[in-house]
Amino acid sequence: MANDWLLLFPEKVRVLLNGLPLPLLAKVEEIRVREGRPLEINYSGHYHFLTGSGSLTQNPGEAYKPSREDTHRLLDLISNHSLYTMEEELRKGFITIPGGHRIGLSGRTVLSGGGVEHLRDITGFNVRIAREIPGIADSVLPYLLERGRQRIMHTLILSPPQHGKTTLLRDLARQISAGSREGREGSRAGLKVGIVDERSEIAGSRRGIPAFDVGPRTDILDGCPKAEGMMMMIRSLSPDVLIADEIGRLEDAEAVTEALHAGISVVASAHGKEVAELARRPGLGGLLEHRMFERYVILHRTEAGLTFRILDGQKRALLLISPEERLGGERHA
């Protein structure tokens, strides 16, 4: 059902959120619950506190402050009343729940061997609402197709956090996997897609079953580290296209290089505002230096919505797609 994520919250917080206007509720991206501190929401890049009467405010002194009972109940709900079974998630600092919603956690870390073993005394929650937007990749995908339309070019999607990288990846996976039957000139066969979904956000899998439509010819490695997962895919699942979210480590770059040398197309995302920023990163810098990517898609959020800027492998502008143009035409750079 719509907005079923509201059921994640304890009754008092749920009532306040449910009192928001439906158009605004449909845009909510994050809800931050901090014990004894103001309840905060984020929608379309706007941050507001939520008062005890369910209205928005910029004044933290007017905001509802979740109680210990609220945070304990929230932890109970998101862990399905069995926190001890989620030790691995607690070590990573987040829990992914059915629907692909991810909940970042803050509290006291317990260390072992110099690393984080798990979290305790959890009093902070960042609930990120996952949504699928079928068709968001419509304007982008044609520029990722090689002449002949049967190969996806190696592509890196770039933006700051919460600008829509994962949502775009999800729809690209669906469309690449499904193919297109829009007539002889526009027809395109579906390809085998492999998703390495380290944080269970792209497909939103639960017990191996994706919550989102990622296409009929798609295989998913859920909860698997990206580098290791890409190598597993290459060895055993023979994908035509590999998809991974938020690459950046040296081992990620090595796995991407291995995939490209194996003739597998890679569509990945990374944090950043411009391609030039990536050159200074140990992992991604080498991929850029050797021109491994044939396309760059840069996302930028404006008041009107998402803008897509597409560059070729030499970082030359090919296309700028504004929110209005996504619904109508396109503007070539």
C-alpha cells in the first residue's frame, strides 16, 4: 500500500507524520529520529522539524522530541522484535528493511580488535525512504546505447548523496533487462543484468526476493561487498551488464577493470559533483586516467526536480536534460 513505511514508526511519531499533507508525504525522503531531540524530516532537499501538532517549523524549540519509549519501540519494530539476529547490520551501522528502506543508526560503538563489533545504546535513526520511479531513465538510456543498440556503454553516474543515483540505477536495470519492443527502429533485446546490491537499496531484496521491479533477466547478489560480488558475478552468472552503487575503493576499481576486460558492460554510481573531483581518489582516479568509462551521467537537484547532464568518455558534453525537458523535449549541449 502507499506510504506503508509509516508502519515502521511508533504510534506517536506515526500519527504526526500521517498528519502531513499527502503531496508532501509522498516526497518525504528522510525522517531523523533522535531521542530527546527534535524530530526532523527532509523532502526534496528541504529540512524541517515536526511539531507535536504535526506542523512544520524551522524552530527546533517547537519540535516534538521523541522519548526513550519512542526510540525503543522504533528499534523493536525495525528489528522485527529480534535485535540479536541483526548483529551484522548493527556492525555496519544500518538496517535495510522490506521495501528497500534503509535506516542508519547512531549510538555507542563496541570495539573488538580495533574495529567496530556492533552498536549499543542506539538513540538515533535516519530512516531513508526508498521509492521506484518507472521511466526516470527514459531520457538517459538512449545515450548509453552503443550504435546498434545491443550494447550498454560503460557508464558512471555521479551526484552528491540523495540526488537520485540509486533510483536512476534501479530504472536502468529494469529497462536494460526488459528490452524494448517499440517497433523495428526502436526495438532492443533485453540483456542479462547482474546487480551487486551491497546495501540492499537498488532491488530492496528481502530473503532474496526484490521489492522493486529490476527487470525479468536480472540476478541480484544482496548484501554482498561490491568488489567481491562483481567478481562472483563475472565467474558464475555471466551478466551482459553489471550494476553497482557507490563504488570508490581501490578493490572496487579493480573489479570494474576486470569486468571491462571480460567484455561486460558496467553501470555504476559514485559520490561527487563533477568528474574532475574523482581524479583525486585512489580508486576512481585510475579508471578515469585510463578512460574506462564511455559515458558520465551527472545528476543535479533543483527546485524543479532532477537535471541530467551526460558527457562522453572524453568528458565532452552531449546532452542536458532539465526536469521540464524530461517531460517534453531534450536540449543537446
